[in-house]
Amino acid sequence: VQKRTVTVMFADIANFTPFVEKFPLESVMLVLEEYLTAMVSVIEGQGGTIGDFIGDCIMAFWNSPLDQPDHAQLAINAAFAMEQKLKTWNEIWGKQGLPPIRIRLGIHTGEVLSGNIGSPVKMKFGVVGDTVNLASRVENLNKFYGSSRLLTDATYKCIADKVICRPVDKVAVKGRKGETLLYEPMAMEDVQDQKELKKIAEATSKMLSLFWEQEFEKTYELTEEHLRLYPHDEIIGSLQEKAREFIYNPPGSKWDGVNRMDEK
């Protein structure tokens, strides 16, 4: 077992429980098998190692056991490729009368203990540590913003020049010291509509800066303008709700802009 800096990804199916309850178990198991096979193929194609399956959730990591200097970029490549692959499978499942599957992705880069983990009876190669826990929590935080993919500032610093990202929030997760700045990876830098995406990223950054400066009315006005152009932007919708709340209930001069998440 050794210390390694890795990038960890958690991928979970959104609203999987209602799907399980609505359809026959045989259909659910078949879809799950097809889904996991497709996603594992994409992850391994991008050099990732599958660490675990937790129900319908996949945990994967990069830069262990082999050295992968661009491990953060490989994880982002996998995230975008997984969503593309899922579009194809959703078309197939749709023809079978099944609803589309949407996934939530959380990515974080940091130090772990890596190696053969377990007991003398059963061991497997894996990674453990706070980095793994935070990646899992980041995946779950997508629920609060209506987003599909989130990464931490630690991962963002590794890929900022190759991926268009926008800031989402400053959070402190339950049971963990310190704050984490969340980003949404929007697309690769060479994507066709990069100008528009960069414009959205800059606008989001401006709105968040005003929000953190307690300029809640200005923030609200800008979110109104933005949502007229992009009515389905749930990240900005979430920011608008918080700005509205603080206009009527200001957080006070000691507020540090950190969103403290009490749920795990």
C-alpha cells in the first residue's frame, strides 16, 4: 500500500429507485447489466481502473496502479464519453418502452492510499481516503444544483486550460473541514460552440462574484436576464433561489459565502 495522487470519479444513475419500482426485475437487471458494461468499457478505454460497484453506482480512478500524468484529463474525457455512450443506449431502451437514464458524475483529485486492500481471506486492489469520500459527496451534490457533472477545484486546476468549466458554488460538506469550490465541466476547449459556452461560464462567474459580495439584488437581476435566454439552466435557477432568499433574509456581515451542506 502506498500514497498516490489520483483522480476519482463516482457515477450514479439519477432516480434509479422509481425505475426499479415501476418495471419488472428482469428488465431492470438487463438494463443495469447493459449500462454497467457500456460505462465500464468507456472508463477502461480512457485508462481508468474500476474500484467498485455500489448498486448502480460506479467508482473509478486514474493514476494507480500505473502512472498517468494526465489522470484528471482522462477522467474528464471519460465523463463526456460516458454521456455520449448513454445517448445511444437511451435510444435503444426507448424503443423497448423504457425511460431514458440520466447519470450524475462527481470528480475529485487528491491523495489516497492505494494498493491491495481487504482481509487475508479476500483482498482487492483499490484506493481509500478522504479523496474518495469527497468525490462521492460531490457526485451527490448534483441533486442540489440540477447538474449532471461536478468537479472540485483540485481537479479544475489540472484541466483548466483544456476544458471549459464554470464555477457553481463554495461548499462545506458535512463531517469534513474546509471548503470546496465546485465547477461544472461544460465541454472540451475545441468544441464547436465554445464561444457561447465561454460566455455562459463568464456570466456565471460574474453572478457568483456578486452573490459572494452580498450584492443579492444585482445577482437576482442578472439571473433573470440569463434565464430568459437559457430557461433550462438549473445551476443559475438554483443561484436565483438563493439570491431571492437572501434579499429577504440577509445572512449577515459574518457570512463567508460558503454553502454548508448538512446532508451526506
